[in-house]
Amino acid sequence: MDTFPKLLMHHAQVRGDRPAIREKDLGIWQTWTWREFADEVRALACALAAEGLKRGEHMAIVGDNRPRVYAALAAAQCLGAIPVPLYQDAVAAEMVFPIENAAIAHAFAEDQEQVDKLLEILPKCPSLTRIYYDDPRGLRHYAQAALVGYDKLLESGRASLARDPGFVDREIQKGQASDPAAMFFTSGTTGVPKGVVHTHASLIGPSRTAAELEKLGEDDVILAYLPPAWIGQNIFSCAQAFVTGYCICCPEAPETVMTDMREVGPTYYFAPPRVLEALLTQVSIRMDDASWIKRWFYHRFMAVASRVGGALLDGAPVSLLDRLLYGLGDLLVYGPLRNVLGMSRVRVGYTAGEAIGPDLFKFYRSIGINLKQLYGSTETAVFVCIQPNGQVRSDTVGPAVPGVELKFSPQRELLIRSPGLFTEYYKNPQATAAAKDADGFFHTGDAGFFAADGHVKIIDRVKDVGALSEGTLFAPKYLENKLKFFPYIKEAVCFGHARDKVCAFINIDPEAIGNWAEKRNMPYSGYTDLASRDEVYDLVRECIERVNADLSREAEIANSQIHRFLILHKELDADDEELTRTRKVRRGFVGEKYAALVEALYAGREAVHVEARVRYEDGRTGTFSADLKIRNAKTFAPAAAKRAA
Amino acid sequence: MSGRHIGGVMLSVENVSLSFGGVKALQEVSFDVREHEVRAIIGPNGAGKSSMLNVLNGVYHPQQGKIRFGEREFADMDSHEAAALGIARTFQNIALFKGMTVLDNIMTGRNLKMRCNFLQQALWIGPARREELKHRRAAEEIIDFLEIQHIRRTPVGRLPYGLQKRVELGRALAAEPKVLLLDEPMAGMNLEEKQDMCRFVLEVNDQFGTTLVLIEHDMGVVMDISDRVVVLDYGRKIADGSPEEVRKNQKVIDAYLGVAH
């Protein structure tokens, strides 16, 4: 069982009646067993073969987490074709490159929205001849010859399967572990996207190691809510499910994830820090609105949890009194809170993707959720480092997973050699050679070092770590994360490399600040209005000053306190290329785009006029102008802070 | 772009006049609605648009004139009669049960289709249970259609205005009407909400073949989505025809922009 199709057929045999995929449809959870899923995949594979999909060809897959999207992915793999999942929220133009790059002829789209995008780029992508779609809604009058509906596909597949029942199994047997299994386009923090080629072996290997490490089995359940085009989602809700036979649950709609999570009660959970942050913000907002008695209980018991919760989870010694207090808190606060978050059954929770604020991380662990950090990337099939139970820290990502070799270059760059390493960047030998050296080590671009206990510590991207003009280490992401822990701050961009001080752009969180404004009977019209209020500036300044006070206690970076800031007139947006599709700030791009604002910050001005081109979701562009205020924040002398402490 | 087939006249009013005391709301208005079409009624404030809709679904009883629905002819209609015939509507000021959830509000739209008596329903015995499941499925299909899964269990009163409008459309759809009367479905909405609503209205028309009669103030919307437009002014019909024809009609231009005296 060295390929995904072989694993799928194996599950259909040994646990045919166990749930493979669940989806909430018309308000009711519908289950597909492994046998049903395998049968559908078989028929689909037959139909795709009849449509002309061949071994070694690529097939684009654009859609949210849906059983049929997964079935299409598995069917392509059965035939030895290579699925290329694309981000479903990408605009049409972003899909041109992958489709042209891999000369893709077959594409699977979830619904009308995706079909429309593919049809839009059809003239630019002559290779694309077939577009399959799952949800027929709104597509009844589309007459394009390239379009084929899922039901029709399935029907023709079943018919041809009846004529030659052994066809798919013969195709599956031809597949080998060293064949490419999938290609993922990197989110493109820098330059053009690169297609990362993974074989069955490089995806199955790490998935299996990690599953054994965490003792994942067929009783586990996961909620598939992140974009399938991201390798993490593919690993958690596809590769590992195929390896262990656990059940994948697809939410009803993106807006219902919270409710679905509560209904499903996943035991295995992954969330990037931004999702955990958003959840905590919601909790904070709801607690602010709660009655005083609930607030009192919450604050009292959260103090207990933050003192001993993490230690209890780690199995460290805790006094009897604290145990009793925590037990009471669990009954009154933590248990209900876990339930509201849908995390009552979470046995293994991971967070990764970027550094997580220590307080944020501690919050989840303190209420008894076994959240751990892991480290990995698209090129390494996710699992490079995992924090073992009992060795969880907020500032490391854990030791290497068995089978993974790690070392650091003199520039502090992390280098990796592992069975999960990608084969190559598709049709890009130059980039491949740059990323993978002669010894087979992958250059991650992440800067870090080994902590005393052998855990890996990542501080920032190698290229982002800089220094202030007087020499102090400047790790912008570290500062930004500290700022983002405040519920009022959604995004921050810090500048300081080769400058005399650190200045910052702030994006306020419209939900949290909106709530705050409502409570003060402050009318406002929208984000831009809120962002320009003096009251909001004061609020943000207080947050920054608390970060500064914190920083003043850390000797090495005490000088990177934030001196001046402004609140941006718009939310940073992936559609404007200010964020990547995984919502990471593209600091360099933002710095260039708003160069005038950066200069104003350093020139000591009180306000700056901004005129910006904005791109709306429908692709139109417009201009916008406003005067942004600039404010100073108080900084603390390192020595003074020590005295105060 | 559309595969729907506009059929013959299914609903018409002939010489309808309606007055409240001395106020003449409608004066000898005649027009017809064809099967599967989107028919708009427009006019300045106080032109009698809502009164016309109220006549069509039996809230107001005209003093004069006839209403024809299919084979049948009425001097006036009763609301329950209109509902039983397959005429549903939404209101200018949302008329939902604010304290009830979205799902429950939509279920009330299935009321006319429920056959079990109070006792059966209260005891939740066989037929009542089967019936409830059937109607719940229909309601869920509407929830899916209108993309409001995430607010299924939310009390309507807590929803923003645009979503309440959508829920009201959902409740009207739950009755599986032949004719759907929409009283200013896009009033007070922002551009995005209007676009969404237009999409839903057109999809209702296209997918279920529902005939639509709508009152709307946004001329862009009216011109984009309706097949024929009737224009009222001071209770009289002043124009009737395709959006193009109506747009060019001098009387319509005068009614909207005013004329020099």
C-alpha cells in the first residue's frame, strides 16, 4: 500500500462500513462510507479516462472542501494523473499561470463561481478542454462544449465500469510510490508561484510517521475547513485520512464552520494562528457582553488556568489545592468554553504557518486543549518538527520528527533533509537547484536555532531579520505578533531595518473595535471612519505602549520598541496583493506600495495624505484619498522597566 | 441566456378602481401578467403601487373592476383565497416573526400545505411526523437556495436588514407560489445586497418558473431584470411595455421629472 489509490481500496475492504467523509447537506449530516466513497471514485476514474485523462497528465481542482471534490482528486490519482488543487478564492487571472505551466486539459470546478472563472480564462489557456463541475446550480443554460456535469460523468463512468469492472484496479496497480501524487502551487510570498511536486511516497511517508507519533486511528474525526489547495489541508484531510482511515467532515458553508465544528466534535484539529486569534477575539467580545457574574467567574478561573492549566496538560506536578481549583474551573468555565469552541473532543491540535503569540497559545492550552506547534512547509510535506506531548513550548516548534535531518547554515537558515522532501519545482530547475543543495538539503529560508533542549526555534524569515542602524536585532514578525495579540489589532506591519527606530502600520479589527465603539455610543460608518478616530488612535496607542513595556524587559531587543504608528485607511487584502492567499503580510510589497506613509512616519510628520488605487472584488479599480494621522507611542528605558519590575 | 418560456396571460386586472373615502388610490387600471415573466410596477411615491399589489392578493377590495386569475374571475379576492390559488408576497416593511428563527419563519410559509390537525401535531404521531419531515426538507432546500445556512437557527430580529429581506423571500417561496408579489425587495439595501437579491429573484424566476410581480424604486434594477413594466401615476396607468419602451415614454419622463406649468 504505497499509493493513495491502493490505500483507498484497502480501506474499502477492511473498514468498508466505517465513515470516510461526512457532509452537511440540507441541514443533515450525510455520510459516505469508505466502500461508497471507493465505488464513486472508481466510477469517476472510469469516466475521466473515457474523457481522455491520461497517466502523467495534470488535472486542476478548484473548490472548497466537498466530498465530490475529494472524489475527483482521488479518481485522478487512480489513473496516475496528478491533481493540482488551486485556491478557490483566487481571482481568474491567478489561475492562468498554473494551468498554462502544467498544460492542463482537465479541470474540476465546484460550482458556478469557479466555472465562470475557468471560462473567463479559457481563451488564454488553449490547453484546457474539459471543465467538470459538481454543483449544477446556475449552470443550466451554459452551453459551452467544454462543460460536463458531475452526475453525467458519474453515470457514464458507472456504465463503462459495468463493461470493464477491472479497469480501474488495473490502473491502480500500475501506480508506484515514486510517481507524482499531487502538485501544490506555493502561495507566492515572493515572485511567481512555483508548482511543488510530491510523490505518493513523499506525502504518505511523513503522514504515516506523524499519525503513528500521535496514535491517530479510524476513530478520529477532522473538520476540513481550510482551502484544499494548501498542502496542510491536503495532508490533514486527505493524506492522513487515507493512511489511517479516519473520517473527514465537510462543513455546510464557510460561514457555518463554528456550528459545524460544535456538531462534529473533531478529535484531530489544525488551525493556523490567525484562526485561533479570531476565535479568541470572539470569546473576548462575548465575555465583554456577559453579565458581571459570568465575567467574574471567567476572569477568576482564567487566572487559575493560566497559572496551572498548561502544567496539568504537560503532566507536571501541581499542588492539590490548585488541582481542586482547576477541577472546579473545568466544570464552570473551561468545559463549557471548550464546548462552545467545538473543541471538547480535540485530542491532538496543531497550529503552524507562522509564529503564534505566547499568550494566545497559552490560552488554549490552559483551558485543556492539547494544542501543539509543528513546523513544516509545502516543500517538506508539512511534518518536519512536532512538539511531543509533555514538551510543549510557545516559543519553539519542537524537535525533528523521526527520519528528518536538520541543520542550520551560518546565516542561521534552517536546512532540512527528509523522506517528505518534494521532488522538484515543476518545470523550474533553477528554483529547484536554488532550494535543494547537492547533499539533498532543502533551504527553508527560515531563520532560527536549536534551543537548549534540542527544540527548533524559528524567529523570522532569513531575509526579513534585519538590524536597526545602531545594531539592535530587528525581527519584525516578532513585534507584529505581539501587537496582534490584542483583540483590537488585526494586522500590523513593522519597519525598522537600517533605520534609527521602529515604526508601524496598524490594521484595526473592525469587529472588535466596532463592538467597542458601539458600547461607547460612538456612531461610525465603516472601517475607514473608525480607523481615523482619535479615540481609536488612543486605544491602539495604549496597546503599543504595553508591547513597548514588554519589549523593554527583553535586553536584546529593548531598542526595537515602536516609536510611531499610523492606522491604515483600508484593511490589507489578498486581492490587492498585500497579503498572501494564506493571509500573511507581504511586508516588502506593503512597504513599497505605501512608501510615502513610511517616509512620513520617519520624517516626524503629524499627518500624511494618501491616495490609493483600490481593486474591488469584481475586478474594477477605483481611487481613494484621505488624510491619515500619525501618533507617537511612549517608549520605556530598559533600566527603568527593570526598576519597575 | 434564459431558457424559460413566457406563456399566456395568467393574471389580469380590468378597470380596477379603489378609493379610500375621497382618496382615489387606483382609477380604472388594467394590465396583465403572463406566465413565467418578471413584471414590474413602477411609479412615483403615492402612485398606487402597493395598493395594486394589495388588490392582487386580496388585502384591499376594489370598488370597481375585475381580477382574473387563470380561468377564474373575481370582483375582489380574499387573502386566504389568493394564497390558496398560489399567490404569495413579501412586504415593503418586513413582516416576519422577529422572535422566531429563520427556519421557523420559513416553515410558517408551508402552513397552507400542512394537512394534519392540531392534535396530531401536538402528539407528534406518525402522519404528523412524516409531514413535518417533508416540509422541513422543503424549508432546507429554500435555505440552501438562498444561502442562509449560517443563520438557520438565528432569531430573525437579530439579523441585519438585507438578510431579513432574504428570509422574507424565503418564507414566500416556501408556499411554492405560482405568482410571487414582491413589494420593494431591494429597498434600503446596499449595492452588494441588491446584486445578491437580483440574483435570487432571477434564479427563482428561472429555476422554479415562478411568475414575479415586483414594485421597485431602483430604476437600474427594474430595467435590468423585468420583462415588462407598468407605470402608475396618481392611481392611473400611464404606460405599459418593455423597459425600453417605458424608458422612452414622454409621460413617464414627465411623471418622474415633473413638467413645467
